[in-house]
Amino acid sequence: MYRFLLTPRWWGINVFVLLAVPFCVFMGSWQLSRFEARVQDHRDATERAASDRREAARPLAELLPVDQNTSGRRVTATGRYGKQLLVPGRELDGRNGFYVLTLLRTGSGRALPVVRGWLPGTADPAEAPAPPAGEVTVTGALQASETPGDNGVSAAGGLPAGQTAAISSASLVNLVPYRLYDAWVTLDKGDAGMKAVPASVPAGSGLDLKAFQNLGYTGEWFVFAGFVVFMWFRLLRREVEFARDAALGLVPEGETARV
């Protein structure tokens, strides 16, 4: 009854199943491992953020360039405040407001963007406190340059003079007359009565949309594997039923099985 399994057609079907099922299982396992890695990165980033707040601040130069290991670490930098900009459309504690961003001109010849704090309401230069005069030393969390469109960072253009949508060297290079660090700092304590802006976790280390896409793809690949097995059994059952009917003379002579 099962001699049909030796026909060329069924050899092709069996080979396809033997290749497709392990491939689907492998891809599903790989996507699952990607999701688990993102979960672990999220845990590591959370634990690192807690420890970063307790550790002693280090000189800025020691933690550059910014990566997943140095993002959020406490740094110090010394210089004189220069040009000030506002970053509109930033939420804090469920309220809309804006960051006050001031460029700290350091002895290296480059300027460090420093978020001195957050204020509620519409971005208004008259509301932003002026930076301290003279040489200052700032202490805060090191952050990587923002990418417009990610993590709530606005990609809108056409902002009024003195405003920027993203805190990044690429966005600031045409707004300030200084060479810039490819990083920025948010102060531990808000300056001049402003609210301090919490440090954000490094990009790619959170349970974001990409992480749950990996989890979704995991389910899809395992479903594909199950579907292949289901279809193989369905085809096998139909072929067996046809062979049984043929043995009982219930199939007209010359009719072939349909898959």
C-alpha cells in the first residue's frame, strides 16, 4: 500500500519535507536567540544604568567614542558655555516641554552639547535661563548622538532659529560655529531651577519593536514547520485512501491520484 512512497514524485516531496522542516526550525531558533539576546541586553542596560548613577564621574576623553558600554556613564568636562539652543517637543513626566541645550567650549577646541535641563510648555528663549559665565565643570550622563525618527526624536525640519529637533553633531554642525563632539551630556542636576533630563538607554539595547519582531518571526517559522508536516500527512493520507479504494475496485481504471 505504501509503495507509492518510492515513486519519483514522492521522493521529491519527502526530500522537500526533510529539508524544509529543519530549515524552518533553525530559522525559528535563530530568531528566538535574537529576541533572548535583546532581552539580556535590556537587563544589562538597566543594571548598568543603576550602577552608572553610583559610580564616580570620569573625564570625558576616557569614555569616547560613545558605545553601548559607555552610554549613560557619568563624565565630567570643563569649559565655558557658548551658544544656547532649545530642543522642542520633549516629554518629561507625562508633560510636554523642551530641553535647554548649551554648547560647552572645552580646552580641546571642540564643543560639548550639554542639556542643562527641561522646562514645560512651548520652546521660548525668554523662558530659558542663561548659562553661567566663566569657566565651569559639568557632571552628567554621557549620551550618544540622537537619530531623528528614533525613540521619539522629532524628524521635523523648518524650526525657528535657535532650535534643533535632534541632539547630534550632524544636526548641530550648521547651527553653531564650533567643532563638535559626537556625543552629549545631560546634567545630573538641572541647572538654574530646571528639571534634570534622565539619561536614556543605548539604542538597540531595549525591548523595542525590533525585539518583538524577532519574537513574531520565531512563531512564524515554527508555524511554517508545522504546516509542512501537516501537509505531508494530508497528502500521505489521501494517497493511502486512493490506494485502498483502488485495491477494492472503487477507482475507475486509468484514474490517477490527485494531490
